[in-house]
Amino acid sequence: MKPLYTKRRLVDCSKKNLFKKNTMIYNIYKPTGWTSFDVVKKIRFITKEKKVGHGGTLDPFAEGVLIVATGKDTKQLTEVSGTDKSYIATIKLGEITNTLDTEGIITEKKEIPDLNDDIIAKALNSFIGKTQQIPPMFSAKKIGGKKLYELARKNIEVKREPVFINVRQIKLLSYITEYISISVTVSKGTYIRVLGKDIAEKLGTVGYLKSLKRIKVGSFSITDSKTLSEFEKKWKLSKA
């Protein structure tokens, strides 16, 4: 019987080898509504492995590539989380939520100026390169041992230091009424929700992410992702 996953050498976009030749990790398609930890728990249940981890959090409202490893291969996840990541995002203009995504409540509305593809593309291009970004309050980042989203849920806001990020590539896919769809490739630690807010502000309005799909993590593509049901089916067949 063929193995569940083919062993291969993982490389990032710069073709630098990150893993040993025989390393195996799982390219899972995280569905919307699931936390990244929900996926980890499901993989743990399927594989019966005690040690399971993921290589880069995806927000519950987001979907797409989530890299998961089990056992001793969880050590490789630090390398995974450090690679560039690519997304397709849709920004809703004219409104903003406290979470900067669909899970929050609308806190402000603002008129949308007259826009066109050229104006939007010029604004997007201004974000390319190295810059700084302030992590959002609704995030898993810890300050003083507390996760920011735990404080945010208590209406407590704390000062966050900006972090350096690098927007490698950003492209306008479509603009229809109040919705902008973009593709973007960014460095580790970039919050696409914050980027969406900043893009809206650059265009003279406010905005939040209506949808977010991660399509690539390092060399792992969404075209090779397995849904949890596909993973479970193949896992059971491999053990039969």
C-alpha cells in the first residue's frame, strides 16, 4: 500500500532547504469556523499521537493551508512558521469592526470615496516592502503573560509595540462596489486583518476583512491541502 504522504524535501521561496530529506508534515485545509487548535485536536484524535502542533495560526473566520506535524516532527514547525505566507483576502469598505474581521461588531461607518482600479492599485503598491505593524488587540499575541484577545474581551486595551513586517507582493484581483479582493504574500508575523484596515484608511475610508484564505505557506500550496475528512479517510486506509 502506498504511504499516506510522500516524503519530500521542503524548500521556501528562496529555495533554501529547511528540513531534512525524510521529514513528513501534513498540509491540512482548515475550514472556516474552526480554530487552529480545533484542527490540532482533530488530528490528535485521528492519529492518536499525543504531541501535535501547527506551524502558524489561522483565525477562526479564515480558511486554507494549516501545516500540522506530530511527534518529533513538531520540532520542524518553527521553521514552517518562519516562512513567507500567501493569502487571498476580501476587504469590506465603509465599515470597521472591533476585531477587524467578520466576527466582531461594527464600531464605525464612513463614506467610501470614488475609487477605481488604478487608485486602488496605487494604494496597494505603497504597502510593498518593509514596514512596521501594530498587532491587533484581538490576537493570540501575549503581553505580560496574557493573550491580547483575553484582555480585549474585557474591554481592556494595552500598548503594543510595532513589529517589522515585509509585504513581498500585493495585487488587486477585483473591485466591486464596496468590496476589494487582493492577493498578498507577506513575511512571518504579518496580520492581514491589520493590513486590510490600513489599506482602507489609505483609500480614505474604513474597512475590515470579509474573508481570508491562506493559499501558501513556504512551499506548501493549497492545491495539495487535504480536508480533515480526506485526511481521516486516508489515515484509516493506511492503517488497514
